[in-house]
Amino acid sequence: MRHLLSLLDLSDEDFRKILARGIEHAGNRKLAPAALADRTVTLLFEKTSTRTRLSFSVAVMEMGGHLIALESQMLQVGRGESIEDTTEVLARYVDCVMVRTHSHRRLELMSGLNRIPVINGLSDRHHPCQGLADYMTIQEAGRDLKGLCIAFVGEPNNVFNSLALGALHSGSRIHLAAPDGYPIRPGIRDHLKKKNVHLEVFRDPAEAVKEADVIYTDTWVSMGQEEEAEERKAVFRPYRIDDELLSKARKDVMVMHCLPAHRGEEITDSVMDAHGPTIFKQAENRLHIQKAILEWIFGLI
Ligand code: CP
Ligand code: NVA
């Protein structure tokens, strides 16, 4: 049984296949209209979502499957039923569960039972579906992933972790610009080191973006960190993607954002508008890549 909790769950070949299949889906929305016939996919949300919710919903519909989208507060798990018992029950009704959760540990408990395929739709540690859509977007833009330099400016959180682990498969180089006190998780660092992925950490964002092919940012205040909002906005203020920072980068640099954007915080209106075609293509590609991920989960590719 396959699970996708992080990009460590994929082989290099899986990664390549999913990206290639995502690009095929992008070229034909009706590529596999019956691939999920007679299959039911459940989406379970402990946090809000626009892109993940909609892209999975439309992906399942366009592949002929059935979909049940649930908020955890609607279920007994929201008032204390164990995640293990909930998983056992889900396994008796549906064929796959995508979960967005505050705690990655819950995903490990669910997938550890091996009763139903589990897809991580964002946890406090990883956002693998986003990472796959992002590498697909870069590849679709005609860039060679191998040796490509991605400069992430901001907090090395879930989205950063998935981009960084993607580099294990893609051979891309990773730059991180982050303030003191926001280090890369040791586990992520170890995985990169083991496979000799080029990783450089900078305090100065201008240094990090100088040779970058891609500049990537994410919110300074992730879901669940709202209490630290004011402190974070002050600490991360020098890490805003604005025209001044872009003037230090290559002219053909791609600017990417997983969305939702907080215009005027991590990215200015001017940069968002100038790079909208890439950033909204990332959002669109969530749909095409979810289809490829579901096909992979069910062993169809
Ligand atoms: N990028 C992303 O996962 O967006 P949502 O939070 O809207 O799903
Ligand atoms: N780091 C953000 C990503 C949102 C898609 C969060 O966890 O809220």
C-alpha cells in the first residue's frame, strides 16, 4: 500500500513519473476520465484550505471518482475519538484519505496502520503535494531541474521542507535566507547531507538570490502560529520579496509562492502582479499534479 507523507516516500523514478504525468494532465483535462471509477476519496481538514480542497475535489471528479470532504470538527475525532479508530472506520468505507493536520504525527499513526492509503495535504512538517506542483511548474517553464538554484526566502517550514526534499530527487540546489532563530529542521538537513544536495544558508536575502533561478517565499505566519504573528512580522520584515530584492537577482528569475499570499508582508503587490502568471500557474498545477498523485497512490502509474 502506498502513502505520501513526504517526498521521502517517493523514489527518484516515482518523482519523475508523477511530474511527467502531471504535465500530461495539464495538456488534457480529460486524460483519464474513468481512472477513479468506483473509488471514493475522503478529504479530512483540521485547518482551512482553498487550493488543496478544490484541486483534490476537482481532480477526483474529473477522474470519475467519488469524493467526501470533511472537517475534523464534524467528526467524532474532533471530540476525542482516537485517530487510529477513525482510520480503521475510514478504511471500511473509502479507498483513500487525504489529511490536512496540525500534527505530522497523526499522519504517521494513520499510515502506520497500513489500512488505507494516506496523502499529506499539509502538516506542520511537510507539504509534498505543493512541492510536486512546484517542481512541475518549474519543469513546465522549460527549466532543467538538475543544478537549478532555488532560493527560499523566509521560514524553513513545511513548504520549504518539501522543496528541499524534492531536491533529493531533482538534483536542484537550495539556498535559504532566514533570520537567526529559524533554523532548518535537523532531520531535513541530514537527508540533504546524506545525498550531497547543495544547501547554503544565508542571513542576507540579497546574497541568497544573487545566482538563483527561482526565488520562493511563503507566509511568515503559518496556520497555527497566529499567536506569534506580531513578533514574526517584525523578525521577517527584511525578508520581503520586493522590487529592490529582485534588482539583485538575475533578470529571468522565476518568483514563486505557494499561496495564500499576504501582499505587503512576504511579497509586495508589485512582485505578485509581475509574477502572477507563474504563481497562479503553481496554483493551477495543484489540480494536474493531484491527479498524478492519485494515480500513483492507486498504483495506476
Ligand atoms: N498552497 C496551499 O496549500 O493552499 P491552501 O491552503 O489554500 O490549500
Ligand atoms: N506554511 C503555510 C503554508 C500554507 C499553504 C502554512 O502552513 O500555513
